[in-house]
Amino acid sequence: MKNNYIYLYNNSFISLLNLFKILSQNNIVPLNIKSDDYTPTLFDELVTLDISDDEKIISEIINYISPNVLNILYYVFISNVEEKELLMYYFFLNSLKYRHKVIYMRNLKSVTKSLKIAKYVSNENHKLKGFLRFKELENNLLYAEIAPENNILFLLSKHFKNRLKNEYWLIKDTKRNILSLYDKKEFYIINGENFIMEQIKLSSSEENIEKLWKKFYQTIGIQERKNERCRMNFMPKKYWQYIIEMSDEYENVSN
């Protein structure tokens, strides 16, 4: 049953899944679904339900669909795509109907688009797992900055929790101003409003390593064989500010 209401959720994946459950059980297809920080227009009719944040919804939904389909929903959720919630809901409804086989229903627009977005998010996460550069600070904390198109900080943190499990590290998403802090046991994602990079300094060894690396990079480069187009294909300019050997070039291009 299609209606003209916009349903709100509290901007969390769990809340959104619980809303999907309520809507599907009542056979409701809303006009749209938005987070509760949505600024309505004059003609919007908003509905706020009493939605649980109970994580049991995860296991319940897996019983209906599959872990793989749930992962696709999550990847779409953390994407930067507009109107993603309604797209997710249509994909969710099709998942209830076709179960794990839904990923083969490429004739359905919600399925095709969701799979494309999930792949886009997965590719960016994979790329940054190999690219992300940590710097050592004075207090032996490892620090890295990123500005991904999608909100993949949680996925990256899960990777580096295993990759650097014996180190203290901090990853900052400068685009969303959020931080991931790891204490050798767990990582915590927090708001970065009170974190100021100027208050922390690189360790002396890190400064020396960066100088040596820049010198090495400049020394081995062959000017006559420089191929800007090839370099851009492998390393787009949006990443340059976080790469030691290319940070100076990024500042020159930005200025």
C-alpha cells in the first residue's frame, strides 16, 4: 500500500532495519524515508514511529534473507548516494520475496542499483585498505587521515584492528569530521570536533623518515619518462595530500 508520508529513523543502520520491518509487516510503501535530521519542505508529511534500537533485528533479518544480502544493505547505507533509504527498502522487500537469490534478479531496478552502489563502496574500501598511510606521533600513536567519498571508517577500522592489533592508532575522516580510536583492544568512532591536528606533533624519527623518503622519491624519478596521465590513473589527485612524496605537489596544485 503506497502512501504519501515520509518516515523518519534515527540515522542508524539498526533503526533503519527496524523501520523496514515495521513497514513491511504493515504492507506500507512510503513516499520516502529520511533520517531524523531531515529538513522538511512546506508540503512534507512526516511520520515518526517508536522504533527500537535492538540489535536482535540483525539475526531476525538474516533468517529471512542472508548475511550477503544484509551486507549489501549496509554498504548502500554507508554510501554517499541520495535517496538511498527508499532504494534500500525496495531492495529489502525484494529480498524477503526472493531470499538469497535476490542478487540474481538483475531485471529489478532496486537490485541492480543496490549492487552497483555496494560494489562502488566495496572498491573504495579495498583501495583505502592498501593506500592508507599512518604517521608516528610523539606519543607513539599512529595517525592517518582520509577523506573518502563514502562513510567507510568503520570498515577500515575493522581491517586495521586486525592488521595493527598491537599498536595504538587513530584514523580521522576529515570529510565527516569523525575519528576512529584504537586502544589495542577495541576501536571507538567518535565526533572529531574537539580534535585539532595542530596540537600534536610528528616524532623526530617520523620527520627524518619523511625527509629521506621525499629525497629518495625525487632521486629515482626520471623526468623524461614522467607520465602524468598514467600517474593520475593509478593515484588520483584527491589522495595526494595524504601521500608523503606527493604532498608538496598537492599544495602547489591547490594554491
